[in-house]
Amino acid sequence: MITLTINGERHNLDVDPDTPLLWAIREQMGLTGTKFGCGIAQCGACTVHLNGSPIRSCVTPVQAAANQNITTIEGIGNADTGLHVIQQAWIDEQVPQCGYCQSGQIMSAVALLSENQAPSDEDIDRAMSGNICRCGTYPRIRKGIKRAAAMLTEEQSDG
Amino acid sequence: MGKWSRRAFVTTAVLAGGTLAIGIGIRPGDRRSKVAGLVAGEEETILNVWVKISPDNTITAIIPHADMGQGVHTTLAMMLADELDADWSAVRMLEAPAHEEYANYAMAKGYTLGEKDFPSFLVDTVDGFFLKATQFKDLQITGGSTSVRTTGMVAMRVAGAATRSILKQAAADAWQVPQEELETRNSYVYHMASNRSAPYASFADQAAELSIPPVPVLKSEKEFSIMGTDVQRLDVPSKVDGTARFGIDVVLPGMKYAAVIAAPVFGDTVKSVDSTAVQNMRGVRKVINFGDAVAIVADGYWQARQAIDKIVIEYESSGNGDVEQSDIFDQFTAAMDSANDDGDQQIDLEIGDAEAALSASKKIVEAEYRVPYLAHATMEPMNCTAWVHDGECELWTGTQNPLAFARKAADAIDMDIANVTLHNQLLGGGFGRRMFPDYTIQAAKIAAQVPYPVKLIWSREEDMRHDHYRDANISRFKAGLDAAGNPTAWINQYVEKHDPAEAPHIPYGIDNQFIHFANSKTHVPWGNWRSVDHSLHGFFTESFMDELAIAAGKDPYEFRHDLLEKAPRFQAVLDLAAEKAGWGSPLPENWGRGIAIHRSFGSIVAEVVEVEIKGGKPRAHRVVCAIDAGYAFHPDGMRAQMESGIIYGLTAALYGEISIHRGSVAQSNFHDYQMVRMKESPEIETHIINSGESIGGAGEPGTPAIAPALTNAIYDAIGIRIRELPIKNHDLRLEDHESKDVA
């Protein structure tokens, strides 16, 4: 038995400890927003947060994540609980096309914004170049991150 | 419009709960015509759109196209809603089930005819569609950049206009007023004279009684209220919170998982399987030999994947196990040479006398170009969930061609097509790959052997090594310039021809042209890859045009502009791209600017690239794109498709290379089949011309021009001419590069 804390909830899973976290999240937990893309940490579709930092769940053994805080796209926000500024900016900029890579893109962008609220183009390049998008949404992702950063700044000056 | 009643039908009904359903079918019509033989029965239709109006006045359209990221559901919904005068906030789209009634002949026609105009919907669907229709009987395709061009123009707008007409008639009957006094907007009918208004849904009962098909009158452009605007896409919210369900996300009760490995060499077969090592592995349930591949079913996908790595498979050779990429190019060269020697040239286009004009020219320019095989590499690897139960087979997958997939699966497990149901899911990228049903056939075969549903997922390695590839090719050019530097002869030879037929043709006014090809098959499977043959010929022809401009001592933009004197649409697109890019304005050292223009799928696209060469590598900073697709129904969607097509083509130009080693694909994953990433992504601006000409596509036309625009920019920057893709194989630091000299 391995205990995982995903999106704030504890779960005991009967799974081989070497199983990549990705498959535990998708198959055992039924959280399918996190995607399989390459299996070798090259494309970023499987990005989740481990204690707030982005990791590639396709190469992270489930035992390495035991008893730590895992956040998936489902824990970031939705229309009912309230969208994260990144999600809102993604809608405003009409970022997704096929949408398959976007969970991973959003997880990387949320992590970037959480530690850098005014990212430069270079910061965006660094934080986002681990996530591949075959539909070529990069220019809109860049605009989306900048829009979200501006929204955060506005919120703070209003607050 | 008298033909409307014969060639189309409208059916109306009130469903349980008070929902009004309106079915609009457009069928081949005149049964005495040549079309008659293609029509199986009275009910067979070539396009079939259903519109439902619920009691809460929500409007749902059921359409026969998959959305693979191109936003087509939104654009088609806009076309319907505008003609229907619907409340946009209460319009929904549903993808039609895989059923023969949705077999999309108009799509087949649009794809088949490529460049040909597609004018008034009735005449063309009736008279034009059957050109190759017999070959396309199973098609319910999303591809060829045709959803908006055919389904949208032919069916969605007509359905919207017809539905509005029925509702107006119903309201006129109910209120006992003349139809002419009625207005429609926001899904309401208004009678201003009596100050009455009512939602569309309130006329469900009356509308369902109407039996006379209306004559739909389409709006003119100035009457559009939704078409031509930047509405938000309907699918975006579900794609930011993880709730969008792709094929790979399907979950069924008791479902198991399968991994697969196919014979690495295309054509090889499985001789023996030793599964001793996996017998006692946790979760492993079954090993299945397909003859050309082996699958393992397990409780979890990871268990299946680990097991597939441990089984020992021996393959029976098909005789291709020694083939190297260089052998394939040698084979092409030999085929081209022998076609020329034996006079066995396959003629593509012949205008004037190119050989004679070449001999008479003042200057001859020659060049040879090469492109490699390319994989699609959709972000979502191929996958399909299948369940055979109670004599039926259910399939869940993302496909660009659901009807053919269902049929192929039915054939593979010897089941009647009537007992096979395919539930199409969101596609995590298509680009042409999801036209090929190999993965769905495998899933059906697995499901036929087990009593539970199985989700088959290809590894990225399997996806890359068993794709249907954009072909490798060689293109040779010879052209003659007269004393003024004007081209008088254009001779082009390439290998193998696929679709669309006009891909190698040029828009320029050159009086003598001879374009031909040599057949040369290989054992590597071919597939439609975003823009198909345009993806290679755009690079070939627009690179060589640049070489001609340089040889003529002319500016590459002005050279093209002058040769497009008789093609004003092209000229306008070229001029707009050049103007917006600031063509001719100074750039820093080691920066360059390149231009290219190419028409595909009815749309003309010009692109200007600004590139910087740094440390021997190119960095495209900015791309300015101009497109004339006739009319942009959803301008932001069109811009998004241009961005998408450009980055897809940029990846191919910079990095794309599938090479054959020992008969199989040498690359396996994103570390050796590289993609453009954020740090290499250029700024892209798109400028749209609404020329009012016939409607062109958007999904593919952004791709062909980007490779030549980039390599032309590299030449402009440092004088190195790239004649073989990908660019990554060239060292741009060499000053005395062999390709620098032209002619």
C-alpha cells in the first residue's frame, strides 16, 4: 500500500511502487486530465506539481511521491470552484487547439507564476520549453502567461 | 431554387419532452442522372444535418465532423446559428455518430477536386460530387481542410436558413399574420406590429406539422451577425480544467489495458513468440499474436508495457531488413534517371515547349532538393478502447474517419457493420494520422478474444515507428532566364505523386512548363500529413523561385510580384505579407528575410520570415502571414490555424527527419525526433483578406510556405542555400558552403 495525497485528499493505493505516478493518477485515481505523451520526460504532457514544483509524472515512481502533496490539473480550479488566473487567461487568449498538451502547459505556467509574478520572455522560455505542443499554441501561451501576470498585478493593486 | 424540393428534404418532428427536431438532407436528387447508380436507397443522403430545438430554447446541431483542435465545431455552429438567427449563447454542437447517413460525399468531392470552385450548393452537390464518389463511399472524413468549405457552406448554412424559414412559417400560422411582417433574432420570432414575441421552441408543435419544404435564402455577407466575428470557441473551457475527454481518457467498468509491439521492419511478420518471461508477471492476462504484431493485455497499462518489453519475438523477414535511407534516395535517383532515359516520364503538366525555351534562354539555373520522411507525432499517441459483448462491438477512439474505422474493425473481427458502434472522442491531434485505422483494428481484435473492455495504448515509440509517413522525395529543377532575367522555361521532375494533384504547380506566368514525375515505390507506408503533397512541393518550388530571383539579380519579392501580374489574388496576398513585414527595411547583421507563397486547399498563403543566424543555428524571430481563403467565418480561428500550420511546418523544416535504418524507423521519441518548443517559437502575425472568392480551407494552408520562407531567409542572412531538409543537418557556420553558388 502506498499513500498518496492528491489535490488535498489522501488515498491508499495497491500498486507496484515502481509504477510511474502518471498511471496511478490516471488509472487508480481516475484523474484523466493528466496526459501520457512520451513516457521519457520529453514532452511535459504529464506535468503535475509535487509540493508545488512541476515534475514529469511519467518518470516519477509512485513511491517517490508517497506522503507528499501532489496537485493535478483537477486541483488547479474549474468553473464551479473558481478558475485560476492562468486558466482564465487561457480562455481569454483562446489558447488551446486540440487541448491534449494543455493540462501540462497549465501546470508549468501555474508553477512559473507562483514563484515569479512578472516573468520575462526569457523566464517564460525557460519554464515552458519542457512542454511540447504540436498544434503550435506557443505564441498564445506566451500571451496567456503575460495576461495572467497582469491580472495578478491588477488584483494586488486593487486589494 | 425549384430544384430544392427534389434534391433535398426536410423532416420535422417533435421528440419526447417537446424538443423540435429538424433534419435536413441533401441528396443526389435526379434519379435519372448519372448519380442514380450511386444511390443505394431512397433515404440515402449525401449530407445530413439535424437541428434540435429544446423546450428551453437551446439549439443543438449534430454535425458529421471531428474536432481535432481546428475549432471546426465552433465555426460550423456559427454558420448554422447566424443563418438561423439563433442566440449564440444557447447553441450547442454534437458530433454525429459513425453512421452511413453521415457519409460525407461533399467532403469527398471537396478533397478530390481540390482547387476547383465550389459554387452554389445545389448545383455542385448534385452535378459535381460524383466524380470520384464511388471510391469515397465509406468516407465521413475530417481532413483536406474541407469542413467549412463543404459541410459549412453546403449544409450548415442551408440547415440554419431552412430551419428559420420553417419557424417563421409556423409563427405566421400561429399568429395569423403574414410571414413578411415577422422578424427573427436571438432565437425568438417577433411581430413588431402587434408587439408579440415568442421563443423558437414555442413553435415546435406547429413547425413539426409543416410538410412543405421551404426555400432557404442564405444571408449576404453584410447581413452576417455571427459569421465573421471572433466568438470564443465552445470547446476551450473544458480544455483548461482537465475535463475534456480524449480517446485515451475513456473509462469503462472492468476495463483492462493493452500494450503492443509491431514488427519493426514494415512488412515483416511474427515467426514466434516466447512469453515465458511474462507468464508470472503481476497483472498480465493474455498475450495475443496478430501475425504482424504482438499485444499483451494486463490489469494496468504499466504492467502491459513492462511485459511487452520482456517477451521475446522472432520475426519472419519480408526482405526489407537491409534497406537504409541512402538506398531509398538512390532508388529515387535511379528511377528519375531511367524515366528520363527511357522516355517513361509521368506527365504532370505541360505548357508550351519547355525544352526548346530552355535551349533558347540566356541563362540556365539548375538545382536539386530533397526532403525526408516525416511522422505526424500527434501529442496523444494512437489508442482505442474496444468492447465486444452480446454479439456487438463498441469502439471508443479519436478518428478523422469514423465510418471507415468502424467498417475496417468489423471486417477484422468478421462482424456485420450493423453490429459495430464507434463512439468518436476528442482527438489529441490529427494532422492526417487519424485517417488510418491500424490501432482500431488491433483493439477490435483484442476485444474479440476477451470478455471485458480493453484500452489499447501505443507507446510513443510505437506511434513514431508505425506511422503512415509523409514521403521522402527528390525534386530537380531546370529553368531558363531571358536577357531581362525573366523565366521562360520551367522544368521540374520529382518522385511519386499523391494528392492533391495541383501541389507541384506554380502560379507564376512562365510560358513554357514541363512538370513530370517518376514512380518509385518503397516499403515505407505513406500517409496524409498536414497539407499532403503541398508540404514538399511548397518547399521545392518556392526555394527554386528564390534561386531564380537571385540568378536574375532581382529582389525575391519583386521578382515574384512581377510574375504574378496575371494572378491578382496571389499578387494581393504577396504584397500584403511583404508590406506588413516591412520588406526591404534594414535588418541587423546575420539576420535575413525570406518570402514564399503557395496555394493549397483553395487558400492562398504568403509568409515572410525574419531569421537570425547565431552560433551556426537559425532562430526565426518573426513570421508575417497573409491569407486569402475567400472569407474568414471565424477570423480568430483562422489566425490560430495559421499559427498552428506555421509552427508545425517550422518543426519539420528545422528538425523533422524520419530515416530508415535496417528497414525500420531509426527515430523513436521526442529526443531524436525533435519539436519546436517555446524558446524557438516565433512571433506570428496573420493578416486576412476577405476577397469574396470561393471558400478555402484553414487547417493545412499555413504549412507549405514556412519551410521555403525560412530557408530563403537563411540565404538572405548568410548566403547559404538549404536544398535538403531538415535544416538541423546543415552547419550554418561554414562560409564556403558548397550550395552557395547558384547555376
